[in-house]
Amino acid sequence: MRILYVGATFRGSNGTSWRDGFAQLGHDVRSVDTHAIAPWPTRLDQKILARLRKHPGTHIVRALNQAITNAVREFRPHLVFHAQGRYVTADTVRVCRTFGPTLVHMIDDMFNPINQSSTFFELVREADLVLTPKSFNVPEFRAAGVRRVEFIAQSYDPAIHFRAPLTEAERRDFGCSVAFLGTFRPERAEFLEEMVRRCPQLQTRIWGGWNNMSKLQYRWPINRWPELRRSVRYRELWCAEYSKAIQAASIVLGLLNHANRDLHTARSFEIPACGGFMLAERTDEHRSFFEEDKEAVYFSSMDELVDKLRFYSTDESARQKIAQAGYLRCETSGYQYSDRARTALGLALGLREASR
């Protein structure tokens, strides 16, 4: 099958892993790199304007849609897969649909207005199928007039999320009692500050996009998050380094983005797939993917988190047993991107058969 993938193509992006999942199934996949054609502005004035109008510029949106329609007409795909589909217009989707089903995968909570681009509603109403890892978005998409929407859980990429071998120097660099790998959010910083303050005996390291923590609005009061700041490493980790940081930590936190109403995230699969011991927020979805206290450990309050940090930080045998069980669950339960891609193709085939 010929599949046109429309999305970011840099290694480590979720969309790229979807693309590679289709290729692993033996399909002929070509890409339109939306990240290269329609990047978010870097200048402050342009950022503000883009945020207000929900797109990076009319000429950029036009160029992106032209690139997609040109690729479709040249490649003549049997299926078009949009990762997020930002700034893709209904007219472009209509061109795509003349060749085969058009699928859109929306990784975020799309009914949080901050995640919606200027063309969001016209895109999802014109697409044949919307895929979402947010189960609560399914009825919301239907109420918004989407033709068909299906829940499909997050995934991990075995080419990126694996037990990468560590040197002794890397083990020293990444090693710690507790690690969190993820983006800075003020509410997340408040939570982690309390955790670090209540567990001073544990070495904590925070990795990811935390440079915003230094912005002026987060400098007041002057001593805001003092304990946490000592733990933050202002460095984003990708691919093998990401895996190594997970492996080197005794405990890896699985925190959710509550602004996105998360019930699970990509980290929910990436941590166990890398061989990490996952201590995550308790949700029904987490518990459906990994059995509690056997394949992962969960918490519902700060008190419970602190108790479990203190217990598991001193019980290496229990950590290793649970981490190994979580790893095996990933290996045997169809949690890879290629598995999700196979499911998506099955749904697309059903659409094609129904249209005959």
C-alpha cells in the first residue's frame, strides 16, 4: 500500500514513529515534512501574532497545503495519514480523499482550545477517520460533527525506547534515585517541589524543556521552587539518551498533564519499554495497560507518592521484578507504533469496504 505521511519527520517525534510503524509493516511510505514547511515562529512578536490567529502566517499555511496536494497528486497514495494535521484545510483533505481514506491522528486534548489550530474544525469534519489517545475526546469529536472517531492508545518505538547500553560515565551522569523526564509546567513544578522537599534523602533529577522555569514570571517570589531548582537539568533528552536516563534512575515518575486531562501519556509505555521502574499517577487507563504493583506502581496523592518513594528506593529486588514485568508486558501486548499502525490500517480498510 502507498501511504502518504504528513507530519514532523525528526527522529524522536511521535508522528515520525507512526510513519516508521507503517514502513515496518512493509508499506511504501512517503513524507511531507510539516515541521520544515510550517515551523512555529521564533521571534516574540511573531509568536504573539501566531498565537492569536492560531497559525504561523497565511503564506505559510498556503505553502503547506500546496505541498500536500502536490505530493498527493504525484504519489497517488492509497491512504493519507496526518499527524495532528495543523493548518490543513478542508479543501486539501478533499483532494486527499479522491485517492483513498484520510486519517488524522490527534495526540493532544483537542478540546483544550490552546491545542486547536485555525483549521482544526474544518479538518476533522472532512477527514474520514480521527484517531485520538484521549478517550474522553471521542464523544466530544462526535458532538463536533466528525464522521468517525476511534480511541487508540499511545505507543512506544522500539528503535528509540529500548534498553540502550550505558557506559560507567553515563551511569554516573544519569544515575539518581528519582527521575522525571518531561516538559516544565508551573503546576508540575509545585508538585515536584513538595516531593523533593519531603524526600531530601533521595537524589532527584528532572530532565526536559525546563528553561521556561527561569522566565521572569516564575522568579517571584524570589525563592520559588528552591529545592526543585537544585534537581533540574536544563537539557532535553532524545532517543538513546532518553532511554539511558530512564534505565539509570532507580524510580521514574509517570506524571500526567492535567491541563490536557491526561489519563495516560506516551511516557506510560516508554518508561517500561526502556526497562525503567515506573511510579505513575493512578488512573483506570494506566491500570488497564500495566497491572498495579506487578508491572508498574501507582499513586493518587502526595502522601502515597512519598510513602512509595521511600519504600521502593530501598528495595532494589522489588523494583527490578516490577520493571522486568512491565518490560515484558510491552513486548507481548501490542504496544508498539507498528501495532497501532496495523490497527489504524484495519480501520481504514473497513472504511474502504463500507464505501464500495
